[in-house]
Amino acid sequence: MKSGASRLQKNLKSAQQSRLEGFFRPVERTPEEQAALKRKNEERVEEKKKKQRAAAKEKKEAKAKPRGGAA
């Protein structure tokens, strides 16, 4: 605790801003967390692909319809 406060005091005197990584170390994710994140990302990608396919189908159907009225 004291060492963190002394580092902050020292950095207040210097003109250059330091990075947060210098004060906080990243915590490694567990394999379960990594798998959950991967699954969520895959679900998002699949959902995006479905939307793109639906949009392409709608565009194709719109192009197939004749424009204007035949009078």
C-alpha cells in the first residue's frame, strides 16, 4: 500500500504521464472465462452473418420485382 502511494507521489512530480499497467497488473482469465468469451463472440459473428444473409435475400427479392406499373 505504501509503495503504491510513494510511486504516485513520485509520478506527481514528473511531467510525463505513466501508464496504468505500471500500477495494476492484469489478472489472467480462467479457461472457463476464456471459453465463455469465445462462445459469446462466435454467437455474435453467427448473428451478424444471419442478418447479412437476410438483408441480401431481401435485396435480391426487391430486385426481382418489376418496377412501376405497366399501363
